[in-house]
Amino acid sequence: MGDLEVFIDTEEISEFFYEELLRRGFHVTEDEADVLADITFDYLIEKRIIDEEAEEY
């Protein structure tokens, strides 16, 4: 199986968590959602689901 290139946007993850937590009745700040997004990103790296690479422009 070949490599699949996936781009993970922690800002998008943060917005998703923020909206979903509010929708489910949790009172969360945007900063807390940012922390959850960072933790999720770290989890994906630890489980080797993604590799962290510097963006090239």
C-alpha cells in the first residue's frame, strides 16, 4: 500500500471540538478547545497515524 498524504489543521480541530462541546452542553473556552486540538495532534503522532513534518513553502 502506498503512502497517503494527509494534512492535519489543529485550528480546524479546535473549532470542531469547540462547536461540538458547546452543542453537547459543555462550557468550554476557545483556549481549552485549542489545548484539546494539540493533545489530539500529539495522540495521532504517538500512535503513528500521522508524521509531523515541517511545512514547506
